[in-house]
Amino acid sequence: MEVETTSLLILNDDCLDNIFVYFTLDELMLLFGSLHSLIDAAVERQLHRFRHFEFSMRFPPQYNEIQLQALGRHLQSLSVNVGYSVRSNSSVIGQMLHPLLVGAAAGEGGRLRALKIQHTYINSSYIKLISLVVHCLSELDLSRCDVDDTNEFMLLLRSATKLKALALYNEHAAVLEESLLSRLQLLKINWMVGTQLFDVAALNQKYPFLSIVVYQANQVDVYGPPAVGKIAYFRDI
């Protein structure tokens, strides 16, 4: 390993870039933080290739905190499938999401534009994590999540000044504030079976330029202007 490390260190940046461009993310992360600062810099120059990151908490990637922060600095979209069997206060959530979002918040004013979290309870721990990046998000999809404290969640959304597309369960979408609705371009509503849907037609009349898409099982209803072209990242939003 010593010979290999020394041989890499004599190469200039262009040579290292031409080598590492063929590495996968997992291969790059094996090197990051384990050899030399020059190698770390070369690895980080490759992370722009992985701007869209998706993983499941059931099988999380085996990256350490420093590696996750480095990856987060380059992310434009992040999709996490938690799973209700993973407790919201589980340490693995903090170990994975916190460094990713810390990195995302620090990356050139916040490069992260889209965040999707699925199948979990959005409690205070998640609110604190999302608050790290909510100011730079244009898309937020929590349409398969239950929100524990609606008031706390509404306070969070007040900071989402760049948000253009939002996806929620119908009960949470029903209490959105006017200040947010007036600047949204797309609202996706996941209508849970067995629950009451609020008057979407009235909402559409009040905000005629807002595209509203209501999903229930295999049925999709669209209110207002077409939603085509209003989503840059999560096409199923």
C-alpha cells in the first residue's frame, strides 16, 4: 500500500482526475480520508458526479461522518426511504442524515434543491435536520410520512422561502398557510384511504396558478394548470 500511495502522490491533479473518473462512489469513499489530503482533494473533485443520492435506512451506505459531509456538499437531491420499523430516534438516522445535511447546507450556499423522506414519523428530530437545508429547497416530498406536530412543521415551512413543489398527506396539506400556498407552483396531495379530503376545488379557485395533484390508490386528479415542467428532480412527486 505504501508504494501505491507514493506513486499516486507524484501525479498531478489532471492525472489523478483521469484515474478517479472511472471510480464508483463506493470505491472513491474507500479512499477518502484514508491516504493523503491530496488524494482527498482529488476524490472530492469527483463527487459532483453523484449529485443525486438515494438510499434506504434498512441498508444504509457504509460511509463515515466525514465522507457523508463531503458527499453532502455536492448533492442537489437526496431521497431517503426510512421505513416505519426504523425508530425516529434511532442513532442510525442521526449518523446518516445529519452529516449529509450538514454538508449540503455548507456546500456553496447550499446546493441541495430537493429532499424526499419516506415512510417515517416526522418528529422534532427530523424537523431539526430538515431545518438545516429548508432555506435552499425548491422541492420537498414528505407525502409518505406522518407529521407528529403540525404547528412545529408549519413553522419549519415558513423558512422554505424558495420552495416551489411540496408533497404531503392530505391532512397536513389541509392546514398549509396562505403565505406558502401563494408562492408554491405545485402541491401534491397523497389522499390516504379512509380519511376525509378537504375542499381542493375551493383551494384551486383561491390559488388558480397553483397546480394541485391528488393521488388516491390508482386515481390521479389534477386541479389548476398542468404540473408538467414544474418538477426538476422527483418526477413522481
